[in-house]
Amino acid sequence: MVDDKNGTEMLTDAEAELYDRQIRLWGLESQKRLRLANVLIIGMNGFGAEVAKNIILAGVKSVTFLDHRNITPEDSCSQFLVDRNDLGKNRAKASVARAQNLNSMVDVKADESEVDSKPEAYFQNFHVVCASECTITQLKKINNICRKFNIKFFAGDVWGTFGYTFADLNTHEYVMDVTQTKKSDDSSDNKQRMESFVITVKNKQVFVPFEKILHAKKLPKDSEVYHLFQVMLNYREKHGKDPLPSDRDNNLLLEEAKPIIEEYNLGDSINHLLEGDLYAQVSPVCAIVGGVMGQEIIKAVSQKEPPHNNLFLFNPQTFCGKILRLGRLS
């Protein structure tokens, strides 16, 4: 991981003024950690744009967009950092101007290369890597590199009205505020009173790599949406792309689901999920899932409050999120 200052230096007056509200929310030390963080976002689709917005506004040091793809008509429906006139241009490069306008104190850069062309040394320039639109093979590889250099790894995607986020923070230490109560010393009226106060507690969590959560056998009740997560990633791994709106009438998605349905003896329990909208990206869902991802990156970098450990799934039927902790180490 990149070497940087320890964050003990003071914020400038301009930074203190700009970030005043969030310093009140998560504290000065957390903001100092954020302002030193270099973040890599792989895949500048609608989901990636939402992640970028949240962490740029939070005040990280730099954000790099890595994407070799060009803007498509589907992008114009969910990727708010590009203009409709940018159709056919590189997504990373076209996203820089609007992203930079969100916060002039954050250095926003574009890299038009393919992620597979990047050597291990490239990732050492970052404290956080957030990957989307990657295959299972790519996610495993990037995650292993991040583990090797103690870089915080996140992955996430949105397919239609379904989405997920994943975090591997290796061994992560953080602090959290806990409210406690005690008997009040004020007994002037001879009545027992309680007063509350907040203490800061240090904690630690251990995470597992992405490959450990792909074939979970023990799932909590009402976790059928996990199998949709498997289906969508397996589809991308096999076909090298995600299903498009023009693919609605073919059976490729259902064919990809059959082995999972048989392996887990699911019967028709996930049919309602497979029949939903899983094509392109729906802007409000990008905002929700991208917001969750941005929040988790901020928590991980600032080391404030417990992070999601490790898989967050957004159910396209109930429009509710569920956190699963899978692949626990024995």
C-alpha cells in the first residue's frame, strides 16, 4: 500500500470550512484519514458514478477512474457524470469534468486502460480499490493483490433493480461511539435519576476474500437473493458481458440459473427474482447501492463505526437490503 503521512497535520482553513458538517458527524481524526486516501474506482457505470460522488464529496485525497469502455445509450440513463453528447467517448475520461466540479480539493483522474493490463505495482498506488463490471476471475485476482499489499478491497454491481456490495478489509480496526447510562449524582429531590454519556470503544473485525463467499452453503432465512447474486456473476464470467435489454426474450439467464437451482435444490423459489428487471442499470437503485458502497468506503478509511462484513444484497422485489456474513474463518 502507498506510504503517506500519518494524518496528524492540521486541516487548512478552507478544508475545515468545507468539511465542517461532516467533521461534526465523524470527527476531525476521521476527516484527516479521509483527506490522505487515494481511491481507485474500476468501472464508471451508473453505480461507479454514485460511488465516486459520495467519496469525492467526503473529501478523499484523490480518485482515479479506470475504465476502457466507451459510453453507450444505456449509460445515459444512469451515469450522471457524462453527457448525452459524450456517446462513444471513453467513460473514465468523460466523467472527470463533472466529478471534479463536485469538490475542487480532490484530485480526479482518468485511466483509459483495461484492468487486465495493470501490473501488481499499479494497485500499490491506492489505499482503496472499488471494482465493478469485473468477472469473477478478475475480482479474485484484484482482491488477492489488495490482500498482498494490505489495500482495502470493495466490489459491487447493479443489474436492473438488483445490486450488491462486498468488502474485504483483511483485519480492520475501528472505533465506535457507544451510549451508556449511570446513576446521576444529583439527588437534591431524593429521586433516582439516570444520565447517559457516550464513550469511544475500539474494535476489530477479520474479513475473508471474495472467493470465499461465492459458494456459501449455510444461509440465513429468507436469503434467496444470494442465489441471484451467483447467477448474475456466473453469467458475466461465462459470456463476458451482462444481459442487455435486448436479451429479455432469450433464455440465457434462465439457463445460467439451472445449475444453481439444482445444486441448492431451490425448486421455483427464485423464479420471481429471475423474472424481474435485471437488464442495464436503474438509476434509483444505483443511487441506493452506490450510496451504501460510498458509506462503507468512508467508514473503512476513516476507521469510524463498524463496516458491513461482508456482503450486502439489495432485493429487487422488496427493495430492502440484507447483510450476510459469509465464508467465516474457522
